[in-house]
Amino acid sequence: MARKLTGILKNEGGGEPVAARIEDYERRYGGEAPDGPGARKADYRHFENSYYDLVTDFFEYGWGQSFHFAPRAENESFAASLARHEHHIALRLGLGPGMAAVDLGCGVGGPLIEIARFSGARITGVNNNALQLERAARRSEEAGLGHLADWLHCDFMQVDAPDASFDAAYSIEASCCAPDKEGVYAEAFRLLRPGGRLAVYEYCLTGRFDDADPGHRRLKAGMEHGGSLPDIARPHEVDAAVRNVGFELVEARDLAAEAPPGIPWYQPLAGSGLSFARVRSSAAGRRLTHGSLWLLERLRVVPRGTTRVSGLLNHAASCLAEAGRLGIFTPMYFFLARKPE
Ligand SMILES: C[S@@+](CC[C@H](N)C(=O)[O-])C[C@H]1O[C@@H](n2cnc3c(N)ncnc32)[C@H](O)[C@@H]1O
């Protein structure tokens, strides 16, 4: 564990010191930022990029190479639950050999590699974060799947690919980073051939979220600030945006609400009832990591500012876990949409 921890933020992109970057992130986009979502939406490229440069090592350390949640059955491993969530997308899109798909906001490529291996489809990963994309490309080669994976370093609001160049598109917990839903869904619409399908796991507030409740608002702000989310949407806003850009909405439902009895998506962040293998993401494990980083930062083993990034993520994780427990937020509002022929 110590060896991996000591590597955190050693190779972070950009060049500016970590302490300056986290300071800038907090000042511009923190909960107290004067215009809240305004700055996060207006500067979304900088907002997302500086965040992911800072947090990618933490995500890989505490979670793995698939940066998303999943519902988990009682006797299912964490890794199997993530893969099942990814296979669900592939199945609903009908992906198979000879098809071309695009992954909007592909992270370090965990889901893309799994879906390409599972389906045999050729997939293009889109990401505006160079650090993540470089790791994704390397891993697809290491996995022997380079022939099924292409990588595009660009904004998913403006993808460098011709109209109608894909049979299918998907986005896993990434369109939540878009400054506006219609912008990212319209880009998916443009990229799809007529009859092509889009499948998305979207972040949403549920019907239980009460805007008048200061506790709920505090949790929303914590998730947005610590998760680089401009403004978490509601399901009806998502549905309207999908239809407004021209899609037929085939299906839309909250998979968290209908998950069979088991381990809810937020449990790895909360911590009880977990295997030793998941201890790093739990509340106790995060406290241990935070304390170790504090020491390593003082010993100058990790860059100055690393503990502050850890604090930001810990706060976001607590807010996510609490919002999940209260049922006011879901990271798996699933929709399937079709571009008319
Ligand atoms: C929570 S991560 C999910 C990554 C991946 N889908 C997964 O499940 O592992 C969100 C991803 O969206 C990417 N992203 C955010 N805004 C973006 C934008 N405007 N254009 C392209 N990618 C973006 C981030 O760099 C990050 O890789």
C-alpha cells in the first residue's frame, strides 16, 4: 500500500505545482464560489481538466480503472459488479463485432477495454484529459485490444469525428460533467448514424431531493464541488434534453431504485460489510490514506497540496454516501435513446 501511495500525484499533468492547482480549483469552484455553477459551466474545460489531473491517481488507488459505481449482489465481487454494469450498456446497445461505438468521457479506459473485450465492437474513447487518455491507450495495448480501441483527445461537446460515423454511443458517469445536457446529447446525435443508439448512466437528483432542505442542498454542493459536476440534473431535465435534440427516448429508469437486495452502490464509500479488498474506498480506509498522505507530504515524499486533494475527495465521498443512503441522488439514471431513421 505504501509504495502505491508514495506515487500519488508524482506524474500529474500540466506542470504547475499541485498546491497551486488545488488552491486555484478551490478558489474558483468551491462551494463558496460567488456564482456557484456559473463559473463551473463557463470554464468547464479547465474545471474538468484540473480536477482530473489532481484526482486520477486517487481514483485508481482507491477504486480501480473503472471510475463509476454499480449495484452489487450479495455474493458478487466488486470487480464483477462493475463489469456487469458495463456489460449492461453493451447489451442494450446491441454491440457486436464489426460495429463502431464511441465512449464519451472514457476516463482511463477501464469500461472501454471491458466492453470491447466483451462485445468485439471497435470503440473510440473520447476524453479531454490527456493524462487519462495516455494511460487508457497504454492499457488497451497491454490488454491486447489495441485493434479494437481508438482514442480521441477532445471535448465531448465538440468531437473531432465526422457526422454519422458511429453505430452506437455511450457515456458512463461522464455526461454529468457537461456544462449543458443538450450540448453533449446533441453531439452524440450528430455522431450516430440514423437508427443508432445512445446509452447513458447519468447522475441525477431523485424525487426525494428537497430544494428547501438545507441538508440536501449541502450534500448536493459537496458532490458537485468534490466531483467536478457543474450542476446535478433531475430526471425530467435529462429526458427533456434527450428528446429536444431529436432522439426517441426508448427507456429511462433509475437502476439504483430497482436494484435487487445486495450491496448498494454507495456502500464501498461508507464501508460496513465490506471485504478487506475494498477497505481503501471505505470511510476508515480513506481516513488512513489521508493520515498517511499528511505524513508523506511533511516528509516531502508526495507533493505539497496532496493532502488537500485527499480532503476534497473525502468530503465528496461522504456526501455521495449520505446522499445515496437518503435516496436523494442516483449515479445510475439509465436511459436508452435512438436516432430516428
Ligand atoms: C467520472 S469519470 C468517468 C470515466 C469513465 N466513463 C469511467 O466510467 O471510468 C468522467 C470522465 O469524463 C471526462 N470528461 C469530463 N468532461 C469532459 C469533456 N468536456 N470532454 C471529454 N471528456 C470529459 C473526464 O476527463 C473523465 O474521464
